[in-house]
Amino acid sequence: MKSINSLQTKLTASFVILILVVASLTFLITFRSTKTALKELTQSELLSLAAVIASQLGGETADAMQQLKEGDENTPTFARIRNQLLAIRTSHPGIRYIYTMKKEGDQITFLVDPDFGNEKDPGGAIGEVYEGTEGNLKNGFIQPAVDDAFTTDRWGTFLSGYAPIKNAQGMTIGIVGVDMTKTLVIEKQNFIGNTIYIVMVAGIVLAGLFILLFSKTIIRDIHKLNNAANAISMGDTDVHVDVERKDEIGELAESFGRMVASLKIMMMTFQDETSREE
């Protein structure tokens, strides 16, 4: 019970609680800002990636893609473009899906989806209408665009980027889309969050140890002053206050030393007077 009520315990607990409050607020603000920044960075990455891929699919490839019609999935043209898209996806591990689409009236239909024919995860066939949350997909026919938030379709939940594909004449014949899964984005956010958390906990532990050591030196010198006071109360004026600090406690120790010296002089004077009277 004595240790719980000690000044050292109270000082350490007070500072640790203060650090916990400040660190928690800092963690929440930093993590939220980091999540937003990471999402914006991912969106920027998708935007740039879609634009680069669209330029690679432009010109003659776009002209060939424009000629594809329903049922052409087994043609050399489809196979060549599919292999090109697969090679791009392989070179960018963050991409979950990559595909091309075109607009027919108000409908968005698939052109080349390299996952077409995949038994486990089948992609869209040529001319198949895309059904899902559109996000900024239609804006991708005008200029490179990226979704403001995650969108969901039958393949999952993604953050997607789009860019227009232009033929040799500079006309937009469709778009390329690149998807990054929500899970991957969240994993990145969690990694950042866990890193911040570990650093914060390590900082709290180190700060707690520093405060504990600092408060221990304060309490040690207070104990010295207390012991000196007890000795004086018992009549011992030869006590020496062994406290050397350049702070308020040091000033108190110096005042205490002067007080001891004054008491000693007073007692010596009193003893001299008493001796003369006798």
C-alpha cells in the first residue's frame, strides 16, 4: 500500500497516462491521415498504370481490337492481345485483373478479358455486358480516371483505374481497366498501422522507463532530506545533506544545509550561555 501511495508511483503513473493519451490521439490522427494518403497513392498508381497500358495497346493493336466481334475468342488476334495483357499483369503483381472494354450506347461490354475461359475465375466474353458498380468507368472513355471508392461486381471488391485506348487515327475505341483488390489495399493500410502502433508502444515503454528512472532520482534525494530532518529532530546537528542538484530540490537542499548550520550555531551559542550562567 505504501508503494502505491508513494510520490514515485504517482509521478510515473501520471506521466505514463499522459503519454498514453497523447500517443493514442497521435496514432489515430496519423493512421487516419496515412490511410487517406495511401489510398490516394494507390489511386495515382492505378491512374498512371492504366494510362501507360492504354498507350501500349494503342495504334495497330487498337485497330485489331476494334475488329473483334462476338465469338472471336479463338482467333490469333484475341490470343495475341490476351497474351499481351497477361504479360502486363504478370509484371505488375499489384494488379488483380486487367481487361479492355468498349461502349455500345449506354452499355459497357467486354472486348478482351485475358481471364476468358478460366474455369476457376472466368472472365467476360467479347460483347458480354458488364454488370456492376460503374464508379468512374465511363469517364475512362474520355480521359484516364480512377474510382473514388471501392466498387463491387461479381469478381469482388476493387479499386480500379481506367484509360482510353486510341487507334492509329487517334479515335477512342475502348478502355483498359486495371483492378486492385480491396484486400491488398487494406493489407497495405494495416501494415502501416501496425508499424505506427509498434513504434508508438516502443516509445511509450522507453518514455515510461525514462520517467521511472527520473522520478527515482527525485525520490532518492527527497528521502535524503527526510532522513536529515529526522536526524535533526533527534538532536543530531552534525548531519550532512548530501544532495547536489541544479533544480528546485537542489535549492531546497542548500536551504536545508543553511538551516542545519544555523541551528548548530544557535545550539552552540545556547550551550555557551548556559555554561557561563553556571
